[in-house]
Amino acid sequence: MNRNIDGVERLVRFALGLGFLAWIPFESDDFRWFGLVGIYPLATALLGFCPLYRSLGIDTRRSRR
């Protein structure tokens, strides 16, 4: 499993994931499940790997010289 997410994108994904998960206690019961969407960006940020990017052939890391 090679990393395919750049550092800046990882930070953005991490922040979005935490934001969605933090939303859970403040939302009504009908939309509380929507906060669980934050698990995916949080997990991909921590791993540095996005399965969707791999299937689409996307690599956002900067090329190293």
C-alpha cells in the first residue's frame, strides 16, 4: 500500500474528518449518522492512502527529484 496523498491534502482531510465526527453530538437523531462520513477522510489522512484515488490512478504527492 503506497501513499498517494500529499501532506497538505492529508491535513485538510484530517480536519474535515474531525469536523464531521465532532458534529455528531450536536445534530438531531435523524442526521446524526451523517457525521460518520468523517471516518473515511480521517482514516485516509492517517494512512496517507486513498483507495478511491488508487482505483482512479490519482497521486497527489509531489514528485521527488
